[in-house]
Amino acid sequence: MSRYQPPLTLTTRMIALIADISEQIGQLSALDDGLQTPQLRRGNRIRSIQASLAIENNTLSVDQVTAVLDGRRVLGLPKEIQEVRNAFTAYEAMQQWQPGNRADLLRAHELLMHGLIDECGHFRRAGVGIYRGDQLVHMAPPPSRISSLMDDLLAWLQGSDWHPLIISCVFHYEFEFIHPFADGNGRMGRLWQTLILSQWRPVLAYLPVEAVIRDQQDAYYAALSAADRMAESTPFVEYMLQALSLALQEAISNEPSTDQVTDQVTDQVAMLLGVFDGADQLSVNELMSSLGLAHKATFRANYLKPALAIKLIEMTDPDSPRSPVQKYRLTERGKTTASTFL
């Protein structure tokens, strides 16, 4: 286990944001089972890729990125088209990698920067400074230190017992501080944070937080600079947690309207709503018993998940979706909808 500990001050704002994000993840996880179709996931991935590349001055729009990935001809710079293809390949390969594995990190960079730089898949061999306009805002560590700094960071990542949300943000900042590659460090840092988060909660693999960062680009760079000045990642962690919360809020808000909900209520869901008549909270076993069902997989697929997806019922403990004491209750929408069937 690594002895290296990245400097960080835990703040009350971080704690509040972690609580908010955990609640939002519970809501999104319920939606993910029913509404996150392959098409929607692909759309979110395209938004992530377009936004992450736009931060690095790629000018292709979401429609153009979609066209590139669909194999259609696009009027654009060959370099920008190559960046899109590379990024999609890298994000699609993400589930194969372990966040703390150095070889996986290098393979990811090789995919991301293939055909764009000579040193793809290798740490940089020259010094580098980060500029905003003509102003030097960060002088990265010399190349002679990169290997040991990255080994320390990856060992910490593997062994840390901090909250995964904090770990992902701290890694993102420390990675950008080290700036281990000749190019592609920004998009790699964002990709690797998504990887870390997706291994904690799979639904986050398709959360386009990069779109929030693109829209708040000045604040993103300001948070990096503030963390540099403080010599700890605290300002950047607060910024990234806020960006994650906003991305989750946007994902959750893309829900069906009331009219659409009524149209989506199947006979099975209507029967499930009827079971709650006079009951406040019910477990899976209690619900199945009331419905006269014995096969749990069928119950979840045809009754529970559709009702969760359109927010007619909710978990009593959304932070622990698989809790053995999990129960379910009608939402306000569910109570309104149920009244139309009684």
C-alpha cells in the first residue's frame, strides 16, 4: 500500500455535495434500469466525447461527432475527426481497465492519442509548461520524476480508503498537476475520473459531466489554479463535486412528462400501484406476496423496474439500492397516477 497521501482538506461543502450526489445516484440508478436505452447511452457518450474534445479546442459539434461515429462524411479537419474516433474507442474500452494499473493507463493514452502525437502510450520525455494565452499558469514536474510520481499516485489510488467521489476528484487534480504525457492530459484526466466513478457506480459511466465542465470552462481552470496555489486539491475537488451534482441533476430532469407517464403504465405497473393502497412502505417480498407472484426476476422486470423508471415508486434507502432491508413507497406522482386506476 502506498504511503503517499495527496494533500487535501475535507470541507463541509464536500460532505454536503457527497450527500447530494449519493441521493441523485440512487434516483438515476432507478431511471437507468428503465429509461437508459442503448440509444440514450450512446447519445450521452457522444456528448461526453464532444465536450471533452471541445475543452481542448476541437470545433466539431455534437451532430458532426455523431456523423463521424456513424461513418458518414464530415467537413472538418482530419485531426479533429481522428480525435473523435480515438476518444470513442477509448471510452468504449474503458470497462476493460483497472484505474490503478499503469499499463492500462498507458494503453488508454495510446488509444486516445493514436495518430496524433509520436509519444502516444508513453510518458513525456521533455519539460512542459501550461499556458493560458501568454501567461504561464503551471510548470509541470520534470520528466525524470514522472515515473515515480505516477507510480505513487496509482498506488495510492489502489489502496486508498477515501470515499470514491473524493478519490476520483483528487486523482483528476493530481494527474493534471503531474501532466505525465506530451499531450492529451486533460482528456485523459477526465476519462480516468469517469473510469474510477464507473467502477463504483456503473450508471456513472454514461454521465456526461464533461458537458458541464465545457460550459464552466473558466471555473474548471480557475479551480486547477487555485489548487496549485494552495498546494492541495481542495478547491478542485469542490469544483468537480459541484459539476458532478449538476450533471446528475440534468440527467435526472430528463424524465417523461405526466402524460407520457400515464401512457407508460402497463397493466402490471397498475397492479403494483394498487398494492400500496393503505400501505406506506413495502418490501419486495411483501409486494410479490400481495401480487401472488413467486418468480423474483419476473417481478423485477415487469413490475418493479418499470415503476421505478417512471418515478411512480421510490426506494426508502436510495443510497443502498441492494440493501436487504430495502423497501418501496409511492411517490407523489405515483399516488396521483394510482388514483386514476382505483
